[in-house]
Amino acid sequence: MLFISFFLGRFAYRKNRHSPLFMSFKTFCYFLAIFVSACVFASCKGPIPDDHEGTTEGPEADFYISSNDSGLTLSFSNFNIANTDSFTIQVNKQPAAFRMLPDKLMFIPHDSVPPGRNIINFAYRKNGVNDTLNKVYFHVLNISYKVVNTYPHNRNYFTQGLLFTENGDLVESTGLTGQSRILFYRKTGAKTFKPVDSIVNQGQEFGEGIAIVGHQLVQLLWQNGYIRIYDKSTRKHLRNLEYAREGWGICNDGNIIYTSDGSGYIHQIDISGDKVNILKSIQISDENGLIQHINELEFANGLIFANIWQTAMVYVIDPRAGLVIGKIDLSSLAMKEMQMNNTIDVLNGIAYNPSKNTYLLTGKNWGFFYEIQLEENLVTPQ
Ligand SMILES: [Ca+2]
């Protein structure tokens, strides 16, 4: 190739000094040296494997995954599907449905790929020899929703925690030193939650998340070094328990109490003793790696819904696997609040209403509670 360029270049020189094909003898020698070196280097890599239509199933064979709303597309490199005797696709060791696309790509519908971390396995047989290619694919649902109701929320409340009792009454905890309290609401009419009682925190107490654990109402405090426990029915203060971590969010699945502390961990805690014991700490990841700033928590349908601090996102977490399986982008609600009052703070507060399968959300100093219905049918992880 270089020799041809050289001679064409010399020829072109006579015709047109500015031809792009022109190459001086010095330049020619330079490229010739590179070309010879490349040939020697290539020969050191050993024989080129048996070629078929320009592709090989050599050690570089691989596949890549791209996704859209309906499923995954697998594209192959250094691999010719037509050159195999047979092949299968498995997702987490289970046969997966797929179809071939005309350009020798494969399509796997999302039904075959559960949310969370998946191993996609492509097993093939060629010339009587079996081989496999594996890839990890992290499937995170983008969960859409619709707002089914809005209710006024007092803008003075720096919301930290929100829950529904089994009677359907709403409880909110608020923060800031000197302003922290727990508010008990009754639903009055179709469009209003009215505060009917409250517990006011004292001194330096900075209220955070709340949860109901049996007959107790548990209130986290931010950096006070203890949590407060009240009788759920009488609302009388029962005791304080020493807690070494920062209090952010708390929820209860009926057996396990989970807390967050602003890090990427969710802790399982025990409050039956004379101080809070951390039983287990679970580090949470999503498709990009470890996450941070887990805030208010809510347990629903086997999953933890977590506000991510300083974002308008709620992450849906499978606590047993420590994985984010879905994300709810609530930035349109945050934007709406911002347009009404630009002094609002972040989205915070999630309460699940099991009787309607809806979620009530608000934010620090927001003007409204928003009741939303998810458009994704979340299945409790097995
Ligand atoms: Ca909550």
C-alpha cells in the first residue's frame, strides 16, 4: 500500500504539486519503518484465528447491552451468530425470551429481566464445542406516576418524616431547633388534612424521621445522640434511647426497623434494649455504583422508598439485596412548588396509604401534599 502511494505520489507530483497523494521520499521512509514495525508486532501475536465473513469467535468475542423502554438489545463483536450450531440466552440462569433482529442483534423484552442486578448469559455451541459469554446488567425502572390529589400543607413546616397510621390518620414530623414537632392530622373532607394534635420538641432537639413500631411512635433526632419513643395512642413520652448515629429517616416493615443517616447505608436497628443497637448495615448501590444521602424512608410492598437528599428523586430499594430497583423523578412537583414559592427546601416526606395503594409526598416548607399513584406495578421481590 505504501509502495503504491509512493509511486502514485511521485507520478502525481509531476501532474500536480499539491496532490494529496504526493509523498516525499523522506516521508515514505518514515511510514515504511512504521509499517514494517507493525507487521513484526502483529506476527508476534500468533496466528490469526479462522476467519468467517470477517468475524471470528476468538477470545475477543463479546456482546454489549443497550436498553430502551421495551427491552434490551444485545450486539456482538468478533462474533457471528450464524456461525454457531446452536445458542441460548439465560437471565440469572433462567432461559429468557428473545428474538433476532435483522442486523443480527438480539432483543430481550424487559419481562425477562427483573429490576436490579442481572447476569445475562449467552451460551453457544460451535464445531461441537460449548462456550459462554456473560455480562452484568443493572435494570433500574424509571417509574412514572400520576398525581391523584393535592392537599394544602403548612409552609412553616420543615418536613422530615411522614406516615399513615393503620386508621388512615396522617402523622408528620418536622425539624429545625426550636421548631421541631410531631403533628397528628385528621382527614376532613376530600381535600384537607387538618392538624388536631401535636408533640412539641424541647431544647436543642432537632426532629427527623418517624415510624410506628408496635404500640410505640419512634422519633429520630438529627444530631442529639438519642431517639425519642412515645406511646402511639396516648402520645405520652415513654423514654429516650441513646443512638450514636445521626438520625435521618426511619421505617418499619413489621419485623425490621430500618434507619438512614445521610450516608449510602441503611441500618437495621433494635430498640428493645436501653440503647439503639445496630444489627446490620446495608450498603445500597444503583446502576452507577454506591449511592449517597439516603434520607426519609417509607416501607411499602416489600420495598423501601427513600428520598435522596438534595434531589427530587425517590429511589425504590430492595433492602435485602441492597439494590436500587427503581427511581421516581419528582422534579416536576419540586418545580411547581418552586414556582409558587422560591424559598422552599427539598422534597422530603413519603407516606404510603395501603388502602388506596397511593403515596403522599411533600417537601420542607412546601405548600402542598401530593398524593400520587405509581404507573409501574411494583412486585414484591422474591
Ligand atoms: Ca415515611
